[in-house]
Amino acid sequence: MSTTYAVSGMTCEHCVRSVTEEVSEVPGVAGVEVDLASGRLVVEGDAPVDAIRAAVDEAGYALVG
């Protein structure tokens, strides 16, 4: 299962790496793709949105919506 989220606050490749690392550690996440230009985060797996939101917050950014 693939879910797409919008992330605010990312401005560089370091931001992308931070979000990727934090979200990758969430149980149930099988894959992560972050697109800096669009601010999109695509998560493969069945992790709950609350866990994804917490991981993005831990990286220093926020899910939009």
C-alpha cells in the first residue's frame, strides 16, 4: 500500500534525508520516497498516519492537512 503526504518546511537535501531516516524507522514502513520540489512524501507499507506524523515532527517538519 502506498500513501502520499504533503510535508511543509523542507528546503534542502538535508531535510529530505532527515525525513527519510525518521519515517524509515516507523514500524510497518517498507519504503520511503521524498520529493523536495513538490514537498511530497510517499510511504510504502501499512504504518498509521499518526506514526508517520510523529516521525516527520521528530525530523523537524510537519505534515500538511
